[in-house]
Amino acid sequence: MDNFFLDSPLEIYKHNWDEEINPFVSININVFNHEKFLEKCLSGIINQRTTFKVDILIFDDASSDDSNKILNHYKKLYPELIKIFQPHKNLYNSGYFFETCMNFFNSSLSEFNATCEGDDYWIDNNKLQKQVMFLVNNPSYSLTFHKIKYINEFNKKEHYFDYPKKEVLSNIDVIWWHRIPTCSRVFRKSSQPSPWPKWVDPANITSPDIVQNILISAKGKVKFFNKEMAVYNKNLNGITHNIYHIKKSYLSYIYIYLKLLKHLPNKSKLVIIYKIIYHILYYIKFNLSRLF
């Protein structure tokens, strides 16, 4: 059945929709050992105020902490809202993690997807409504994102992410400036490649989300909201501070941009070639710095 809208925004956990009505937006959450942050994440989501039906799809990649316990508790509280996929073993380096995630997240009949990680959380209860209605009213746009607050657990300091200097970005802008926080994204589902290229997976690259942003932005303009509406945690369980990961990420960027040459319009390819050369030089510089 087609989508319907309420007269005014209401917290999504208070919604009462007929089963026949499709969700308008699907909130996609990746979880792995996020017990410390997970309740904050889920609370920020279920308290979103919207005029449209939402479903929440959570991919728990075989967490070994109490994440599973927290997720099942919320599932019991909001069975109509939440769906959970929990593989029997961790899939992150299996070669089919991303494909499995996308198959699950895209199983929803929604028109839009919003994304968040289990260790991040939303702090503006009107965030989803703002971003989705902007896309509804501006069909030439494929993706929206916004300011976040960055919390670094290593030094307990808070600082802001690096933001673009304009509110409307092109595909070329996103290639040049690819720092779109996962917890801030809402995008048009039809803007995704179908199917996703097989090489887009953590087994091959360190940043599948960068590829997502570049390919989705090739289908339309990107809107940046100059307002802080989420918190990104750089936590002690993360791997992005690991030296091996840093070294791998340079090689990953080179691989990503070489692959993207086949998927992007000609006007974007010159920028891609520049990025390939840049990361080759940066990789050489990084390795030389480790020698001396």
C-alpha cells in the first residue's frame, strides 16, 4: 500500500500504522560490541519525531558483549519497529559482509534510508523529519548529511568534524571532500547501485561508506545541513587508530579510486586520477616516515 503522512510529527515509538502501509524511511544500524553506547543510540532513534512510517533494521555482526541482550530488550519493547539480523559468526572480513548488510537493509520497502553506527547517536529529535522532507521536496538531490559532534575517547575531548564550505555539493565535491559521517546520512534508496559492486566490502577496502557516498552522489546533488544533529564516537574498540589499519587505508584509497573509474561519469574521472596520484605519494611518504 502507498505511504501516508500524519498531520504533525510524533515520536516514532508512538506511531500506530496499519501493517499494509509501507515504511517511508528505513533506519539502518550496524552493531559490533557497542554495549557501552547502544542504549543511547536506540533512544535517539526511537524518539525521532516524524510524520511518516519508519522501520529500524539492525545488523549485529555476532557481538561478543551484551549488545545482543540490549537489542533483544528493545525488540521486545518495539516489535513493530525493530528487525534484527544476527549471523552466527562475525562476517566483517568474510568477503560478503557488505553484500549481506545491503541485502538486509534493502529488504525494507522504504523509499529512503538513514544510517547510524551502534556507537554513535542522534541528538536532534527532528533530524530525520528535516532531512527526509528536504529530499521529498527536492527530487534532484540524492543525499543529505549534517554537522556532528566528534567525541574522542582517547583524550575525552570534544571537537567538530571538518565541514564543507557550502551547503550544496556535487559528485566532484564529494570525491574531493569525502568526510560524510555515517551517523548523519539520509539518502534516496533508488540512488544506490543495484546490485552493489562485489569489491565494495571491508575484506577489500577500509571504507565502504566512502564508496557509497561517491556513487550515491553521482545520481543527484548533496545537501549539507549546517546544524549539529548527531554524535560520532571514536571509541577504544575502533580500529582506525591502529598503524596497520592506517597503512592499509592508503592502499585501500588507491584501490577504491582505480575501481571507481569504471563507475563514474567522465567529468569526475580527472579528480579520481588526481586522488590516485595523491594517495600513492602519501603512501610512500608514510612508509618513509616509518623508516627514519
